[in-house]
Amino acid sequence: MKISIELSEISLQERIRLAKSTADTKTLKVLSRDEQDQIREAVAKNANTTPEILLRLSKDKKEKVRLAVAQSPNVTPEILLKLSDDGDCDVRQAVAENAKATPEILSELLDDGDWHVILAVAQSSNVTSEILLKLSDDGDSDVREAVAENAKATPEILSKLSEDKSVRVRQAVAQSSNVTHEILLRLLEDRDSDVRRAVAKNAKVTPEILSKLSEDGNRVVRQLVAKNAITPPEVLQKLFLDSNYDVAEAAFQNYRANN
């Protein structure tokens, strides 16, 4: 094959450059069989590499080549499904992080023994609420926090995690755009001020909740109430007399701007 002869005659560095930049499929096919693994890795990373070539490289003996395949925007769900059973945890993590990972693939990775893989599943935008519900019972708080932060987390899941033993998990619930009024009411009485601050900052916070938080023992929480445009005027007036100057000043400025 003429192209094979020509490529074998150029230097390693030139082949690497070509593998990274060429848009020619025939050239990429030849380079995907190169004996140098850095060449094959560069082919897998090339934005012009076809699924057919990626399929061949997904069986490569070198982990870094398979990793590059798992990270490719051109990889197919079928290839990702095969790589979800790869012996290298970095490859499996890349599968979970790929935008083309389907719920079926993410479900396959649920029983993975590696923490990074499970965390990547919990963070995936393609994950289903059913998968998130299972992960809400995970023994690792980082995973449960990722579940609470995921846009697919339902009120049911958030309600469950609002009673989590981890402060960061409860804080993530309080910050969620999917949180309900009932959950926020529960969390405004949380023992940790970081959680109550998150409640005060949530876009779904109501005048009722702000009124309750205006009596919070934490200065920062009261200051957030004092600055909120929907805090009732009578609550702001009470905060004029707050023992903390910053809270009282914020309440006064808010009242003057909105009343």
C-alpha cells in the first residue's frame, strides 16, 4: 500500500503531528495500526477519527489509547458499552463522563468498585432519576453530594438527602433548583449555618421562610435576609435594630430601595 510505505519513511514526530491533525480517513486508518502507542493515542484523540477506527482502537493493548477512545466525541454508545467493562478504572471513568454515555451504560457502571467511576455516574447529565435514587444510598458522602447537585435529582431524592448526616449533602440540597418549599422549611432549622445560608440564597425562598430566618442566630444568615428584595417590609424594620451593624445597614438600604 503506497500510503503505508510513505508513512513508514517519515519520522516519529512527523507521524505524531500527522496523527493529531490530518482529516484524511485513509491516513488515520494506517496510523491507527502504527507500532508506536503515542501515534495510536493521537489518532484516537483526532476529532476526525471515525467510529470504525475508534472501534479498532478500543481494543488496543495500551490503556492510554483506550482512554482516548472513551473520551472521544466521535465514539458511539456501542463502543462505550464495551469499554464500560474495561480493566482500567480511568477508562471506565471516562466512559461515565462521556456525553454519549446512555442510561443503560451508566446503569452498568453502578456496581463498579471504583469511587471515581461511581462519582462520575452521579455527576452525569444523562443519568436517570432511578439511578440517582439508588446512588442516594451510597456510602460515600461525595457521591451523595453529587446526587443532590445533579439537575435530575427529584424532590423525592432531595427530601431524603435533606436528612443526610453530611453537612455538604444537606447544603447541596438547599442549593438545588429542584428543592420544594417543604424541604426548605425543614432545612431552615438545620443545625449547620452553612445549610441555612444556602436556604436563604435559594431562588425558591419565600417571604415566609425569610421571616423565620430573620431571627437566625447566625449574622450572615440574617444579613442575607436583610438583602433579599422579597423580604417583607415589617421584617426589614425589625432588622433595623439588629445587634450587628452590617445586618441593620443592609436592612435599611433594602427597605429604602424597595419601599
